[in-house]
Amino acid sequence: MRLPGLTDPHVHVRDLQQSHKEDWFSATAAALAGGVTTILAMPNTQPPLVDEVALTQYEVAARARAACDYGIYFGAGPGNVGAAAGLASRSVGLKLYLDATFGDLKMSGLDALVAHCAAWPKDRPLVAHAEEQQTAAVILAAHLAGRSVHVCHVARESEIALIRSARERGLAVTCEVCPHHLFLIEGARPARQFEVVAKNARGWSGAYAEVRPRLQTQADVDALWTNLDVIDCFATDHAPHTITEKESTAPPPGFPGLETALPLWLTAVHAGLLDLDDVIARMHAGPRRIFNLPEQPATWVDLDAEATWQPIGAEQHTRAAWTPFEGWALRGRVTAVTLRGERVYDSGQILAQPGFGHNVVG
Ligand code: NCD
Ligand code: ZN
């Protein structure tokens, strides 16, 4: 079976100063192994991507090392409203952190939110980590500024219900969900829909189950499945941290996800929870529309849709050598990827050279 090249609009790459977790090559290698030919990279890096110097450093690193295509988000802060807007043409979007997470980019207060909504060009994507009340705040602030907003990693019933109401009233709100919020509940236990698939799961828990937004209840998982029609994109929020860091006294939140996402969605297709067209709409057409991404000519993903396999963290391309889905019996596996006419992945091997990837805004 063959799919078009997929896009993941929410990936944490970790170059430059946290490359022990991931760098542009390891992140894009993990992407290709998961059938993803474009990643959009988040700005909560070290150094944080909140000024032109850091953006340039990141562009240079990506040009040298990325094996698939990519875009780079700029990070909003209280003091960079004008600078951000001035660099919009070099960024795939502006990321607003309205809730606390890994890194120091949380932006408090209404003034900065309203100022960024007004200043960031209306034809460029604005994306937000905005949980619970912040979901309402960002939707209203964007609406009053006469612009659209994309809500990242929706996890709760209350949030998807709010997004549905906003959409039904014609507001320009789009959103994404992550596999872990549809396949796992608190404690990283399998959601009811996947208990059989996960019967031999290794069962990572404790710090390994920590992610932002947190894993929620079965009712929240059910609400996301029920409201798939208002979900525009599937994103991984691929947030690699090493086993040593997860075992430490201050474990960071986040899961790797690039190499398990498509197989999880295909497993859900096999279980009758969605159609293959639903997956393509959310991993190809949806992100392309929302993030204004260019076509990738002669690009496709070959799958063995029937293969049953168990992900093994240590065998992944990501430097986070674990996965919350370790031991799950997944159905469907990427066999090869062709990007712009070149075979870039084949049977576990990355064939693309570092630097093969293009910047989608470049
Ligand atoms: C992300 C990370 O590690 O960068 N962690 C997470 O739990 N999702 C941060 C984020 O996505 O906000
Ligand atoms: Zn994230």
C-alpha cells in the first residue's frame, strides 16, 4: 500500500545544546522511519528560538543535518512581539506557550497574547499550547484580532467541545491531537479501545507516563474519538528525553512518537475506529492546508499494511531509546519512503544524507 508523504506539525528536535536527546539528523531519521517527510520543529530549544540569532543558528543546523523536509517555528515571548512579526517569512508559524511545559517559554498575562495576535501576519499560522481556560482565551484573542489559530495537542473533552462550538459559530480555529491522548489514559495505561492490542505492553509508568498536556481519563479519550470530525491534524508532539533523564530526580515530561504514530493510526484503522482516508486527511492534506506547505513532488510512503510488529525503544532512530508503546502489537509498518524522487528510507535503513531536507519556507 502507498500513502502520500506525511507531515508532523509538532516535533521537538533539540539541536543545538540538547543534541544528546535529539538533533536534526536523528529527529528526521525517526520521521522517515515513521513515514513522515515533513516535520515542523518547536522553539522550546536550548537556546530558545525567540530571536533572530537563534533562528539563524537553527536554520544553519537544519540545512546541514536534516534528512527530510522541515519548517521552524518562532517562539513568542513578552518582549519579542515586533521581532517575531519581522521574522515571520522565515518561520513556519508562531508558537505561543500559554501553559507550563518543558523549557521556559510560558508566556503569562493577556497583554502579550493580544499583542502577538495583532502583530503576527494574518496569513501565517499561529499555534498555541493552550489547555482548559487558555483554550478559550486564545480562541477569543485570535478571533478579536481577526485571525486564525491552531490549538496544539488537544487532550480533554472540555477542550474539544469548546473547539467544536467555536467552529460551529464560524470561528477560524483548527486543532491537532496526538496519538498518546487517543491511545493511552492516566499512568500510560492503554485506553479501553486498545486493551487487546496492548496486552503484552511493557507498561512504562511513573515519570515515563508524564507528558504535557497530561494523559487524561477514558471519558476524555472517548470524546476525542467521537469528535474526530473537528480534528484537522494528527501530530506526535515527539518530545524525546533519554531514559537517564526520565529516571532522574527531576524528570522532564514528554514522549518520543515519530516512529509509532502512523502504525498506531493504522492499528486503529484495522480496529474499525477510523478509515485510511481519515488518516491521510489528518497527516497529509490537513497540515498542508493549515501550514501552507509546498507540494513534495515524487514523494510517497510504502507500507506493509498487514504486518504485525512490536515497537522496541532501543531499535528506534530517535535518541530517546524508549517508547510508551513498547510491546504493543501494532498492525501496519512503513517499509520504504521516497522523497522528491530519492529512496530515503528502506527496511530500517536511512538512505538520505544529512542535509537532504529542504526548509519549507526557504
Ligand atoms: C514537550 C518537550 O519535551 O519539549 N514536552 C511535553 O511533555 N509535551 C514540551 C511541549 O510539547 O510543550
Ligand atoms: Zn510539544
